[in-house]
Amino acid sequence: MTRIKGGLLHAKRRRGILKHTKGYRWGRKSKIKVAKVAKMKAGQYAFDSRRDKKRTARALWQVKINAAARKFELSYSRLMDGLKKKGIALDRKILATLAEHHKELFEAAVAKIRG
């Protein structure tokens, strides 16, 4: 029986990996063993960074809400507690947008908590 080496599939797989590592520096863009590792690490970094992005966005929203709440002599935690107790279901992203761009609506939410 003749031997089938599968050169076409092997070359295709190599091309795919090298296509992903295009633009990397040194051997990471051209040497298959190093490129494989670089591609895997890049995937890990991308995964972690997507989580970090969410974390930093939430922290920024909290800062914006706190800054707006302080103008009404409220702390961030008291504001969030008041919203929860009154049953006002606004998430932090929406609250931060209201605090930054729609101050009158944010003020109305604070007034509902107080009064």
C-alpha cells in the first residue's frame, strides 16, 4: 500500500497559523513552532482583556454615578441602596449615562429616593 503523507493539509494548517500571526515580531511571524505558541498566548490575552474591559467599564460607571450623587449630598452606596428599596431598576450603565448627559433625569431619580 502506498504511503499518504497529507502534505496538503499540513501546509494548509501552517498557512492558517501564519496568517493569524502576521504582523508579529521576529520568529513569531514565520517559524511555525513559535507562531503556534504566540497564537495561543494571544488568544489567552484577548480572553483576559475582554474581562478586564468589562471590569474597567463598570468601575468608570461607578465613578460617574458617585460624582453625580455627591452633588445631591448622597454617597454612591446610599444612592444604589435607595434605588433598590424604591424598586427603580436602572443598571449602572444607564445611571452613568443619565448622570453625565441627562442631569435632569438623574435628578428626578434622586428626588424619588428622597421623597
